[in-house]
Amino acid sequence: MDDAEYDELTTSLTPNESVDGVTTYRNTVSIACPACEEPFDDLVVCEEEYSSLELSRMLDLCVTTHDEKVVLFTHKQ
């Protein structure tokens, strides 16, 4: 993912939470996922080399990277 696409996504989404090197954004405007082209629910950016995600529900995930950060697009099942 290039810088322009990443910046457009993060400025268009609603910031949700930033804890322990993991930042989440809510997709309140139904932007399409760049991987599958379906609207996604949340954007999760893992900024640290190692991160742990505790999921409370089943999700489909699409994945990319930006500047050595893992970027996840969540889709509720």
C-alpha cells in the first residue's frame, strides 16, 4: 500500500483506539477494502514488530503492509 492510499484511508476513517502499538479505525463511511473490494468494518494497524490481537468474535481478515507495519481489514461474519 502506498503512502497516498494509506493516508487517504486513515484520514477518512474514524479513529477508535490506540493501545500497545496497535491502532484501530472504524469504517463508518463504508469504504471498500482494497484487497477484496467489499466494505470492511475496522482497519487495524500493527506498528510494533510483534503484536498480539485478542479477538472477541469471528472475523474474516484481509492483510497488507505499509512502511513495515501490518495493516488488517476486518470483516464481521
